[in-house]
Amino acid sequence: MTGPTAAAAAGPILAVRDLRVQISGRRGTVRAVDGVSLDVVRGEALGLVGESGSGKSMTLRAILGVLPPDARVTSGQILLDGADLVPLSQSALNRIRGPKIAMIFQEPMSALNPVMRVGHQIAEGPRVHLGYSRSKAAERALDLMRRVGIPDPERRFRAYPHEFSGGMRQRVMIAMALSCDPEIILCDEPTTALDVTIQDQILRLLARLCRESDVSLIFVTHDLPVVAQICQRVAVMYGGQIIEHGDTRDILLDPRHPYTLGLVRSAPDVEQVRESLVPIPGSPPSLVSPPPGCRFHPRCSFAEEDCRVMPTPLRLLPGGRSTACLHYERCAEALAAEQVTP
Ligand SMILES: Nc1ncnc2c1ncn2[C@@H]1O[C@H](COP(=O)(O)OP(=O)(O)OP(=O)(O)O)[C@@H](O)[C@H]1O
Ligand SMILES: [Mg+2]
């Protein structure tokens, strides 16, 4: 059996189960990730969206095992090919980063060594993790530079990161991420710092390379049109939790959570039915002492008494999607009402 059906039957590459990350801060313990579960199957791109501070980066950093010093995983599992990464030591994680999981950050300069030639940085992973000789690793780096569209790779191999433009640096990061044939690449807003034309080129490149190599992606972004462009599925985070997830089209065109509806309304281009952009009123919840019940209820125009007190775990809906909203049908009603309004 081949193709997506086989992959789905084989189970997810990555399964995150009830992950919690806490950060000790001056004003108390920040519950930055508070019970996140997600699955990624081989070759798929999962989008992770939500307002600033909702826990997207912390989720990725926990998966990669690179949390900031004050942060720690307090419970949950991160199963990569069925094996839990949470209890692993840093040296065991070092053996996984590169050949199994790679990450691409928003600002490539922070991940690149400014005083090391670019070609050598790309070649380092294959040397360390795959045991390649110096010359074989250099050949691999040149090949990757060609694949990611860096012109004149033989000359560029010897250049330093500051000699590259932002877009070219992000191509270098993609080459590095792919260099040890990982199963999954975690992308934290990799194109946000680039101008729109370059952003589009990088996204197409990333999507194509991952398709060709059957690599899975988790793609964090604020940009819903970007999710629509490259992600088959999307998970929406609010206040450290996933509050809705499912197929990208379902979620973005027909949300079943008022927060997602708010995101879609405040984003250009996703939904052509609306002309004006409507920001979500209010501000994100405190992650030190989040509101009881649904964390979105103080900002939600559909909220009822039960939303203030009832726990709101994700519930499976028909079609394989899920929502944490107790009154999700109100979204469909609101959308239907708007569509008949001239
Ligand atoms: N080093 C830190 N110390 C204390 N709190 C932190 C630290 N880094 C992040 N946080 C808090 O953890 C929560 C989750 O942050 P995270 O960076 O994951 O958000 P995000 O969804 O990636 O936001 P953005 O879209 O702005 O990148 C936020 O409330 C943030 O204030
Ligand atoms: Mg972030």
C-alpha cells in the first residue's frame, strides 16, 4: 500500500498528547501550553494558528526540546514514531534533532553561525548525524543548495550568512533542515520577515520539497491565507489550548468556534464574502490565572452562562473536525445570517 492511505494506516509520525509547558515567571507560573494534543501524519502540513502569546512557539520548542531555561514540560507525551521524547536527555535529543526533527525559525540569522561558511553549515548535519566524509557532506550541501534554488552554489558555498539576502538565508535554513532527511520540519513563522513576493517563493519551495521528500510540516503562522496555501489541516490555539481543528477548508471557510470565526473575520483574503475586516474585541487571557470555563468567554458575543463555568474540552464533530465551543452551532447560524445580508 502506498500514498496517504498507507501513511494514515501506519499511524502518525508525531503524536502530541495532553502536553503542558509551564514557565516560572515573576508574576507566577505561566501555563504557556495547557493540554495540547495533535497528530501529524507522514507528508502532511499541519498549520498552527492563533494570536500572539497563544503558545504556538512554546509548543514547537517543547517538541524540539529547546525550551527557554525557565520553561519545562510538566506533563504529557511527545511521541515520535511511537517513542516518547519527553523523558529523553539533551544528548539523546541531539541525536534526533536533524535526522528526525528539524526546525526553521522566523529569523534565520539567529540560527546561523555568522562566522562559518554557509556550505559548511549545511554540510555539518550530514557529517555529524549521517557520518558523511568531509567531501561527501560538501557534495550533499551543494546538491541541497541547488535544490533550494540558491544560484551559483559553488561560489555561494564559501560565502558567509551576512552576504545573503533574507530570502536566500531562509533557503539556506531550508537546506539545513532537509540535510539529514528528517521526518518532520517545525516551521515557526519562517516567512513573516520576508516581503510578499519572496515569501510566496519560499512557501512554494518548502511545500514542493516536503511533498517530494515526503516530509511532514508543522507550520506556525499568523497568516491565514498562508495556511490555506500550504496546510491540509489546521489547529487553532487560544490561551495555550487548541480550541478547534480539522481540514483547512472546513476550519477557515466554515468555523465552528467563535474565536476562529473572529480570526477569519480579521484576516484579509480568506473569505471573500466579507468586505471589512473586524478585529476581535478584548485581549488574550492571562496564562497565569486563566478565566474559568471557556477561556474565550469574556470576549465571546455568543457566550452563555454555561461557558463561564463548564470545562470545554475538544469535541469531535461529524466530518472528523473538532471544536471546544459548547455552542458551536451559533457560528454556522451567524455565517448563514451574514451571507444573506446585502
Ligand atoms: N521566556 C519566557 N518567560 C516567560 N514567559 C514567556 C516566555 N516566553 C514566552 N512566554 C509566555 O508564554 C506564552 C506563550 O508564548 P509563545 O511564544 O508560545 O506564543 P506564540 O503563540 O508563539 O506568540 P507569537 O505569535 O507572538 O510568536 C505567552 O503568554 C508568553 O508571554
Ligand atoms: Mg511565536
